[in-house]
Amino acid sequence: MSVGEYIKSAVYGGLDGIITTFSIALSGFGSDTKTGAIVSIGVSSLIADGLSMAIADYLATKSDEEYMLAEKARELQEIEDDLPA
């Protein structure tokens, strides 16, 4: 995988983590929860959600790449097998 793929996964995970954390923080403010608790929950949520989404995106991209390479090898083998001897 290229560096761009790693950056894509990090950005994708970060954006998902930020959106989820924003929702959690708003619900905490709406329920009059102490600020320290909201910040603590928000930071842990940001880290967990961001890592989760980034890892999932990385694995999906890696699996897709491996599948495409296997399909290419299979197709090349079929072409080779179909050529007249």
C-alpha cells in the first residue's frame, strides 16, 4: 500500500471519530453532565472511534487489493491455458 492509502485511512477514521464524538459531547451538555466527564468521554470516544474506523478502512482496502491481485493472476492463468500449444 502507498503512503496515500495510509493517510486516507487516517483521515477517514478521524472524520468518523470527530462526528461521533461531537454527538456524544452534545448529549452530555444536554444532560447537564460535568464538563470534565464530557471531555473524558469525548476524548476516549474520539480515539476509539477514529482507530476503529481507520483500521477497518485499512483492512478493507488491503483485502480489496489482495482480491484484485488474485483475480488478475487467475485471469492471466486462464488466458495462458486457452492459448494454442
